[in-house]
Amino acid sequence: MRHILAAITIFATSLSLPAMAQNRPPLGQVPQVTEPLVVAAMVYEIDRVCGALNIRLLRGIGFLNGIKSTARSLGYSNAEIDAFVDDRTEKTRLEEVARSRLRERGAIPDQPETYCALGRAEISAGSEVGRLLR
């Protein structure tokens, strides 16, 4: 009986351990999570700068829910996911990655037409970014 109680205690404790204690990297180091978030940030930036293009809201919500589902399937708890989403440093880091990728693809700060052209090109190409814009 004592062995069963010990096993239950160990199992229950393991459910609440942070990601690193369970040999999982922090969510900010998981490409299956960060790459789609960079795509979402790129879409948001195009939508913000280019008045002619908009985010496909329902598709975007589904996209973001898919990222959360991916994180859960990798073993991260809702609390870990929420903590990552609320982490200002991570948000800033991913936004910078998104802005850098936009610049690499031809978007020029203070030139909205370059964001519009990029967005239209992404839509035409059927890319992940393009599928989230209209």
C-alpha cells in the first residue's frame, strides 16, 4: 500500500513540474510554437501598416488556437502557455523576428505601400501569411 501511495505522489508531483524539470525546453525555444507566432506577428504588422489589407479574423483565431493546441500536444500546460503568452520579453523578441522577416521580404518602415505589396504577394503565393490576409 505504501508503494502505491508513493507512486501516486510522484505522479501527481510530476504533473505540476515546470517544463525544464520534465526535459522540455521553454516554449520560446520550441519552433512548432514560435514559428507560427512569428507568422501571426507578420500578418498583424501588415494589417496594421497597410490599410488596404486586413486580417481574416476567424481564420486568425483558428490559427492561434492551433498554436495553443500544438503546445498542449507537446505536453505544456495551460498555465505554461499563458505564462509564455504574457511574457513581454518573448513577445518583443518574436515581434522583432517578424519585423526582420518583413524587411527581408521587401517591407520598408514608413512606406505602407511596401507592406501592401508584400501582403498581396503573400496572398497570391498562398503562403501562411497570405492565407491569413484578405
